[in-house]
Amino acid sequence: MSVVVWMLFGLVAGFIASKLMDSTGAGVFLDISLGIVGAVLGGLLFNQVGAAGMTGFNLWSLFVAVCGASLILFVYHAAAGRGSF
């Protein structure tokens, strides 16, 4: 897939995770970064527990990316001393 499609996928995943964790979006560039890094982290974690990681541009991959991005936001909020919810 093209880089633009993955950036859009990262934007959607990062925005959903931002909304889930602190009810506001983090901004376009941060949401894209969060979604892409979350997809990588989520894919690695899901593979470690025996589930399928990123399988392409589909709902399962979006779920994996959102889980990874949410985990990153949870750790960030815990380290910053703010509540995550």
C-alpha cells in the first residue's frame, strides 16, 4: 500500500485512541504518529500472544492499531502523572 494510505490509516487509529483515552484528539500529526507507532506496537504484542497482528487494511488491523496506540497513551499519561480516563 502507498504511504498516503498508511498515513490515513494511522490518522484514523490515532484519533480513535486519543478519543478513547482522553476524549480529545491530539492533533493531526501526533494522531498520525501515534497511529503508526501504535500499529507497530499492537502488531508485535498481538503476535507475541499468538493472535494475528496487522493483516492489511481492514477492521482487524484498525483494532490492533487502536489497541497499540491506546497502550502508548496509557503509559504516557501514567508517566506524566495524569489520569488516563
